[in-house]
Amino acid sequence: MSGSVPLSADVDEQPWYRSRRFSIFVLVFLTSAAISLAYIYSQPAVYQSRATLLTSAMTAIDRESSDADIQHVAIQRQIFLGHELAAETVSRLKASAAGKFLVQLKPSDIQNLLNVSPVAETNLVEIMAEGTDPKFLPLLINTWIDVYLDARTEEVKKLTSNTERIVEDELDGLADKVNSARLALEDFRRNNDISSTEREENEAAARMRGLNEALNKASEAEVKAKSNLDAVKAAISRGKAVVPDDEKGSLVDLETRLQDLREKLAGLDKKFTREYLNLQPDLKSIPEQIKELETAVNNKRRYGQNVVLTDAEMAYTAAQQTVRDIRAQLSEHKKEASAFSSKFAQHDALKTDLEGLETLYREAQERLVQVKTGRKDKYPQVTVISRAYESTDPVRPAYTQEALIAIVGSLFLGLFAVWVFEYLTQKKDQHPAIAIFGMQNYSAANAGTKLIDDPHPALGTTARSLDNKAAHVLTNSAPPYRELSSHQLRTLINASNLKGKQLIGLLLSGVSINEAAMLRPNQIDLEAATINLDGTSSRTIPLSKPLKSLLIESDGHPVWSPGDAGTCIDLSAALVCAAVDSGLPDPEEITADAIRHSYITYLVRQGLRLSDLEQITGHLEPSVISSYSAYSPPQQGRHISDIELTHPALINTV
């Protein structure tokens, strides 16, 4: 802090490499590093060997690959890790050239070495073994694979033999059943007069079909006869001429002759009277001829109507009789047809059973042929994709990486040990440097010179008392500065003149007495309400409204002259006067440092982060900052923007 006089100094400071901190750091670092590195490099190297198997048949190049059979892969994994394969693998390993080194090897030992894991979404199985012997691992995996392949081969052979025997037995049983079903079907056909396997080709069905056809035709004839009869009756009722076809010609001749005579008579009536016509012998007979023809036509028509009506009625009656006869026959034959249908249904059931047995027999024959010809594609095959090989590099531990981690960890452990040592011994050995603000370093001559024309003798005495207290602090490590309450600060401000009020306002804003003594008008920005401090502790602090009002009373700058040699003493004297005039107890303890100390504790008690404290107060010794931790509340530190920077003493007095 500018212009401050430290109250303690390390006059007997030793070189850093002989300090206790460095000794503790080196001891902890070397011990931790030695132990860690010894443990790391004492670990045996672990090697790894891998192999890959495909546990299903590979597809042809012109066909798509089948979906992964996850269940099959899981089953093969369990088989692969089974005790039987492990025991056989141990036997083969002991029988090999390396067997003399594997006398104590047990199946459980190699089961612990092996790890079998399926590759996701495929039929691949990856076999991995880890151990300290890089030559033994591939031998173990490859021997295990050979045992597994041999076991699979034996399993397929066994399954093939068993399947062939089962299929042959099944085929013999089916052959007997087929023969029995054929004999039963033939006997049923012979006993029930079923000559054909087609339903319509049998006699009962053919006769039933014929009767149905005859009934349909007779019904059609009946309908036609009825329609003909109705038509004849309708024609007769309308007065139309209805005669047989063979009589139609003679009737037409009679009607034609009658029409001609009528026309001839009508023509004569127009020319002559009837009396004249009666006098003519050849014309006299015309009316009689007309009457004779009309009688003949009427007789012809009546005769024809009777004949046609009689024929139509007879035809309709005959048609009705035919339908009744056919229906009677059909009704009698339905019983026989029903019995035949029931028998034929049984025949169809026997026939269907026989066909099913024949189908099963043919399938069994095909299956037997496939088994005998050696098709093994229905059994999952095993293909070795890649065999295990000897690994030259261990998979763990990573000696270099772990050694680097150990060294870095030892470094941090050494630093932590130094911090713990300092924390545990700071009450005994730590002597924080305490500064008396506002006290300049003067020469021995100036220190012994008496103030001339001092209008306040008590002020000089108090100043000398402060010098004596400072010297006492330098040698006796006095307790922290006195903390003034808001009421005491308010009383002190009320007892001060404008100079004292401005000084106290600056001290309660984070400005030191030396910075206040050097404060120039251009450093004060009333519009922006800021104070720009330069020097070793350059910063910008906010200008509170009460302090701004005090500065406005002196045209926006302090009432003292900045930069003079005696300004700092003058400000200290003004502060001493205000302390004496305020009537507060122990006025000699009311110093610029005490006021500034009270402001700092006010900020810290609000929860201000200690790391942000220097943004308001300027540079502070680390020991001084750490001493304020006793005033900090237990919760997390707050940012400057969350802190009330204006002291309550200023708000309630100015």
C-alpha cells in the first residue's frame, strides 16, 4: 500500500532452497514419487491375445447374409466356456511340448484367463486371454479352439447318425400306415359301389343329376304350356280368331271370299237399289252367299277355338303331370343320394388321410436322402476367422503414463503438505506485516524537529504519541486495528470540519490516507460518479452520493492541496482533532487505519469475496487479506455488484 510503513520485516530471510517450505516439499515429493514409481514398475506386464470365430454357415457370394442369431451365439459362448472343453484343453496342453511347465494347471485356471464376448449384431465371437506369459496365451486360445472344433465335429456326426436312424424308423412306420390306408380305401369303394374317385361319375350321382335336369326341363315346359293356355284364353276373350295351324288357310280363304262379296255388294248398293238387284238373277244371290259365308266363318272360328283351347289345356295338364312325376322320382332318389353323399364324404376323408400319409412318406424319403448324402447346412458351422498370435506389447500397465501421473501427483502432494504445514503452524510463526496508514518515512533530523508555530500543542503531542505507538507496533506485534461502529463513525463525522468529513468519506470509500493526500481534481469525475486512482494500486472506485455532496462544497475537489509534503500530516492532524472533539473514548486509537479497517470489515461482513477486496482498497499484503477471513460469513462469497459499497455512517450524517 502506497506510503505505508510495514511493522514487521524478515531481516533474517534465508535462501529459498534452505527454507522449511522447500525442505518439506522436497521430502514429501521424493518420498511419494519413490513409493509410487516403485509400485508402478513392480507390477508385472499383462499381455493380451485374441481370436475370432464365426458360429454359423457363411452365405454364398450371390446371396444376402442372414440376420444375426443372437440366441445361437449366446449358446455357443456358454458351450465354449464349459468345464468339459476346459478339461480337454488342459489335457492337450499338458500333452504338448510345453506340458512340463503346466503340471499345476487346472481347468478353472484357464477358465479365469479366458473371456468370450459376442460381437454386437453379428454371429462373431471374440475370444480373449490375458496373462503375464505372452507365449502361453496364443497356445491356450488356439488349443481351446481346436478342442471346440473337434467337439463340434463329433457333435455333428452324432446328430447325423441319430437323425438317420430316427428318419428310417419313421419311414418304415409311415409305409405301413400308407398300405393300411390304401387297403381300407379300396374296401370302402367296393362295399359302397363307388366306381370313381370323382363324385359326379358315380351312378347315384349321375341319376340324381339326370332327374334334376329333367325336372328343370319339365318345369320349363309347364311354364310354357301355362303361358300358351293363358294366351289362348286371352285371345278368345278379346274376340280374336283362334284356330289350329292346319285350319288357318281355309279360314283365311272363307274370310277373303266373304270380304270380296261384301265389297262387291257395297259397290252395287252405291249404283243400284236393292229392288233392282233382286230383279237380276246373278246379283240376287249375293246377299245369300254372304250369309252362308258368315255362317261358315263363325262355325270355323268356334271349331278352331275349341280345338286350340282343348289342345292348350291338355298340354298344360300333361306338363303338370310330368313335373309331378319327376318330383316324385327325385324325392324317392334323394334318400339314396343322401346315403351316397355320406358314404362319399367318408370316402373323401379316407382319401385325404391317404394323401397326407403319402406326403409325409415322401418328405421322410427326401429327408433321409439329405441326411445320407451329407448335407450339414442345417447345423450351425464354426469358421475360424482369425487365430491368436503372440503379442509383443503389454496392454497394461502403461508404465510411462502411470509414472507421469505419479510424478505430477507427488508434486501436488508436496505442495499440499507445505500448505498443511503452514496452516497448522501459522499461529506460532506467522507475523503479518501491519501498516500504519498516513505515516511517511522521515529522516532522523525531521523526526527530531519540533513543530514551529503549532497552533494546537495537543495535536503535536498526539502525533508523537502515534509515532510512539507505531514504533511499539513494529516491535511488539500489536493486535488488529480498532473497529469503529456506525454510531462512532457518525459521531466522528459530525465533529469534523469539511476537510475531516471529506477525508473520512474517502477512507470509507476504500481510499488510503496517502492516496487521499495525492488526490488531484482531474481524478474526480462527478458526472460519472467515480474516482480514478493511479500509481501502484490504480483502480476506479464508485463515488457515493454523500461524498459527492461533500466534494461539491469545494468545487468538486478536496479542500487540501495534493502533492505537498505536509498534506498527509495535516490530514492526520485533522483526523486527530475530530477524534478529540467527538468525545469518543480512546481517541488515540481513532486513526486513518482504524477508519479504513472499519470500512473493510463492513464490506467483508456483507459476504464480499476476499479476492475482490483489492478492487476497492488497492493492494493489500496476502497476510492482511487472510486476516479478514475471520469477518467473512460462512456462505459463498458475493460479487462486488451484490454488495452495498456506501457505509451507513455516511448515509445518515451527510
